[in-house]
Amino acid sequence: MKKLLPLSVLCVALITGNVMASERAEQGWQMIEQGALLVDVRTPAEFADGHLASAKNYPLSDIDKYFAHIDKSTPIVVYCRSGNRSGKALDYLTSIGFSHVHNAGGFEEMREQKSAQ
């Protein structure tokens, strides 16, 4: 019984994580379909290995210079490899006044969600 509880907790966490991941990617695609700017915050090398159609490559390390002349009310969807760097990009952009930013998660997550639509 003691071994089943941790396993059950792990299964619930994995299922919940996948549902959240799918929801964030789905919301990202909805925003993109409505005209949001799609931004890949991975490195140029990662971007060159594959990216979503219409995505702009604004690496997290230089994100401040790319957004200097973009209207702060522009809807923006950010993604990376796993959702970590795009989460940092979201935090940065909202801290400087962008009001419509969404972290859609990782590249593969976004591709999988698009093919599921």
C-alpha cells in the first residue's frame, strides 16, 4: 500500500502536467490564428534545426533589443524547447509593460497540438 500511494501521485502529476501542456499550446494556437506575433526564444542554432512556420527568432539572451519597438498591446505567443525559457520571456515582457503575452510551452508540444487540431 505504501508503494501505491507515491505511484498514484506520480501518475496524477503526469496526467495533470500533460493536460496543462496541451491547454497552453492550444491557447497559443488560438492566439496565433487571431494574429498574435509568434516568437521562438531559443538560440539561432536551435531555430535553424526546426521551428514553427511564421515564428520570429528572438533569442531570450537578446530579447530586450527585439521588443524595443513593438507596441506593448501586441498579442504575443512565446515558445522554446520546454517552456522554461518562454516562461522567462513572458515574465520579462510583462514586467516591461506588454499586456497580451502567452507562454505556449515547447516546440514539440506546439507541433503535437497543431497536428491534433
